[in-house]
Amino acid sequence: KTDSEVSSLSVLGGGDDVYCTADTLYVYGYDYDRDSQLQSTVIYSFSIDGTDLKHKATGSVPGSTVNQYSFDEYKGYLRVATTRYDYRNNVDISSVYILNSELEKVGEVFDLADDEQVKAVRFMGDTGYVVTFRNTDPLFILDLSDPANPTVTGELKIPGYSAYIHPIGNDYLVGIGY
């Protein structure tokens, strides 16, 4: 039993999933604009202070995520990996976006692989690992140390694709997939 009051907060909107850190709750969902034919991931952030919950910001990034590993907060920045289908050109565009605490885009790696979808993501400190797929499994290594200027620093292509990647120690990743 506690004598503390628990706060409640209502926000009109929708969410499909959550990502949470020690002090921030992110609720995200997907939106589709029929006029522009663009899909996006809408993100709401809430600060958590004990039992107090407050809305901090609302933002969005183009495309949709593959799972909870598509999100990561590090040093005050939210990193999000998405795939957006471009209906005009009939191609998939896979990107990583870096957002500040106001959920405003400060950096991005746009169109990682030609017409491929994000299948697996893992963020580890200043490094991001993204697997995309169409016919092969490119594993992209991203340097995210400068949030305003993220870059691709490596790439490995193998048959099939990994749907899940997991770090083994500091030097290895294991990929599980098809």
C-alpha cells in the first residue's frame, strides 16, 4: 500500500505499441494519408517522474517500424528505423531517423538499400545495425555518434535475411532469420 497519489493523463490519439526508458515513455502508432499516399509512424513522448506522467512532445517519421527494436533512446536522442513504401515509384525506402527530445528530426540516413525493407534492427551505443531485405541480407553498420550526421560505415551481404539480431559480447552479432 502506498500513500502517494498516482497521476493520470489522457491524450486523444492512438498507439499500436510502446517503447520505454527509465524516464520517458514513447507510444507510437501508424498513420496513412490518403491524399499524399504517405505512411508515417506517429510518436508521443511522456516524461515519467515517480508516479507523475506528463506529455512532452509529439512527432512523426516517414514509414513504419518492424518491431520494438526499431526504437532506441541514447544520450537524449531517439533513433527510429523505418521502411516507407513510395507509391509513386513503387519502391521501399528504408531509413534511420534521429530525433531530439522535442521529437524533431536532427539527422537521418535516408534510403539505406535500393528498394529493400527493414527486417531487423539493433542499436548499441553510438552504433546501429540494420538488416534490410529484398533478395539478399545486407547488414548495415551505422555510426550514430554525431546525431546530426549519421553515416553508414560498413555493409555485409549474405543470402536470406535476419529477422532478429543480437549482440554477443562487444565484438559479435548473431542473426536469426530465413
